[in-house]
Amino acid sequence: GAVVSQHPSWVICKSGTSVKIECRSLDFQATTMFWYRQFPKQSLMLMATSNEGSKATYEQGVEKDKFLINHASLTLSTLTVTSAHPEDSSFYICSATGRSSKMNNEQFFGPGTRLTVL
Amino acid sequence: RKEVEQDPGPFNVPEGATVAFNCTYSNSASQSFFWYRQDCRKEPKLLMSVYSSGNEDGRFTAQLNRASQYISLLIRDSKLSDSATYLCVVTADTGTASKLTFGTGTRLQVTL
């Protein structure tokens, strides 16, 4: 149980295009989803926290107009990187936590999406 | 100062060796502590939670010292499959969902 999927697993795009990444909780209702970014040899950095049906809360230094997050249902959150540039190339990982007491507030991670912007 | 600091390594050890990783955190209000394992180009996976009383899971032992704000992970009888990056993670519970703060990780390479 507690499986989180991400799609696509990798994407290569031209500079200036927008890229949408999906994060799905497959077997539980995700009340909160988190989006992280990891550059090579660096730690995972939290970008934003999203609760179903409400606006995402962005971490300091993360542009909300550039990284659009939508959490329209209890099983799906999307991250759209708008007008992507080479410096946005990174490993984007989502995680989800559910409301079940059995889940104990643990975050379950998706497999990540590797974005390369040419 | 980083919120969670770890020695990046790499630690190169022979199979069967015992290896210890350390981690320090700066936020004294941190509530929960974990070790995660991350393989190359993969997502992090929870290895174990860390408690002041210590936590042992097979060959892995984790310890928390709140006074020193210090967390440790001990791996006994290292296996080749233990090669990975080990991430020290702390949370400061905020409402119903805890924000995880990750260290940069310590890379372990176990060799024959």
C-alpha cells in the first residue's frame, strides 16, 4: 500500500516551453502533497506544500508564477514548470501523506521526474 | 549554517565492515527524525525513524541525542547492497502535515 506515481519519469524540452508533471496517490487519499527539487549532489529542497482544494504554500525563493501547482483531487497534484530554462533542469520529486491514522503522517515519495531543458 | 548537516563522504568500506554516519541539526524545535536511503537517480526511501531511546532494525541502529542535536546511524556487517546515499531528515511539525528538511546525504560505497 501507499504507492505514489509520477508522470513522466523523464522529459527533455526546449527552453521556453512549459512542462507539466503529475503526481498521483494510487491506493490512498492524499490530503497533502509536497513538491521537492534536487540538483546533482545536493539535498532535496522543498518547493511547495499543497492541500487538496486549496492554494499551495510556496517556500521562500520559489516563484509561484513559474511553478504552478494544482491539487484538484485527493489523488492528483500537478506541477507545471512554465517557460522552462536550462537552470530549471533538475530532479523533481513529489510526496504525499494521507489522513489515515495507519499512515502516521509518513510521506510517501513518487519515483521522481528528471527534467532536462535544452 | 545549514539546517541539517552531514559529512558528504564518500565512505568506502569493505564488505562486512561497520560504518557510522553522523548528522547535526540546527533547529532545537525539531520534533521527528529519520534516516532515508537514496539510490542513484531514485526517490528517497524511509530506512528508519530515530528516537532518543535508540532504534535498532537488523544491522541498522539509529540514535538521537537531543541535547547535542545530533543523530547517528550505525550499519553493521555492511553488504554490497548497502551502497547508497543516506539522508538525515528532521521535521518541525506544522499543523497536520510535517515538513521534511533533508541533509545533503552521506554516500556509502561498499566494496568486495
